[in-house]
Amino acid sequence: MLYLEGPEYADTLRRLTLWTHHVLLPVYGREVTSTAPWCGRWWEHPEAVAQLHGLWLAWGDMTGPGSEAIGPANWHRDYLGPVMSALRDPQGPFAGCKPGAHRAKEAPPVDILDPFGPPPGAPPPAG
């Protein structure tokens, strides 16, 4: 999902949104609190999009036609719980959001590293 662009991204996000709004949230959505935040504009949080996309793909694979009978139980245990816990964590992607108020989470600062230069701490080239 993070590597999709243009119409392919838009179509995948549309399908993810349908699943999130018509399957995930009606069944598994819980009350929004300060210790379990949610953002009504989740699609503006790249981490949430990536996590929900993975959850959706696993759901289709593990609960769809031809899946094993134990698939749904494994999906709940191995995917739903961990993803929802990460998303709803007070320090997670929705940490700055409150009902009716969206705040994008800023990425941490990163020092510049030349990907073509020597690795940090390497001795200078001889010569």
C-alpha cells in the first residue's frame, strides 16, 4: 500500500475504506477514550493505512472462500488484536487526535546520511 501511487493507490484505499467502515469498525470498533484514541480521518495517518491494509489482506486470506476453518480464529488472535492495540495505543498514530479533531503525527527527526558514502565510523579511505 505504501508503494502504490495514482489510480492504483486510490482504488486500493477505496476498497480498504469500504472494509474498514462496513466490516471492521461496526464489529470491532470500541469507544474512543484518551487511553484508546481513534481518528475519524484515519486515512491521513500513513501508519494506520499500512496497518489496516495488512489487516484487511490477512482477513481476506484467512476468512474468505477456501480458507481453513481455523482461519478466523487465527486472524483474531494473530492480526486483529495486535493491530488494533497498536493503532489505539495512547502513543500510537492517533495520539494527537480527539473526536472531531485530527492532528497528523510528525515523523521523528533523522540525521542526513549519504547512502553512497562510507558507513558511519569507518576509517577514511587510504590514499
